[in-house]
Amino acid sequence: MILMLAIFAGFLYAGGLYMMMRRSMGKLLVGLVLLSHGSNLLIFISGNVDRARPPLVSANAAAGAVADPVPQALVLTAIVISFGVLAFALALVRRAYEVLGTDDLEHMRRAEP
């Protein structure tokens, strides 16, 4: 299962990088989202995903019989940070579109405000 999730994280990275190399700012934002999802999945995979081990433990549980909750907490933090970065990038793209009238990077480079 971990190998399958790692391959899927690789596909998310590849798709994100491919979308970020396009000329449209909208596609750049989609690529940013795919990269953040790939990073979240990679952090989650590092926690040794296993259905048999719950992250919540009782007082008498053995140390090796439970999942590590730190990667789960890191993923929650990364989700909040990526949402903030995406909201900021979306505001920048919207403002650039209002000023320049295009979302094409080549036209933005040649346009004068």
C-alpha cells in the first residue's frame, strides 16, 4: 500500500510540475495545488501508514503497536499553510488579470501597466 501511495505522490508531483510549466496563470495555480497535495501525501506516507495501528493510544499500550501521530499533525499544518499560499496566489493572479487584462505569462511580460 505504501508503494502505491508513493507512486501516486510521484504522479501528483509530475502533474503539478507539468501544470506549472504552462503559460496560463490558472494552470499555474492548479499545479501549485497538485504539488501541495503531493507533499501532503508524501508526509503522510512517511508516518508508516497501517490500518491496524490507531494513532490514539491507551496508557498500557506498547510503543511499537501504534502509529506515529506527528506526520498526521504535520499534514494538517501543511494543509492550512497551502490553503493560505493558494489564497494569496489567487489574489495576486486576480489583481494581475484586472490590471493587465490577460492571464498568459508571455503577454504579461510584454504588457505595460
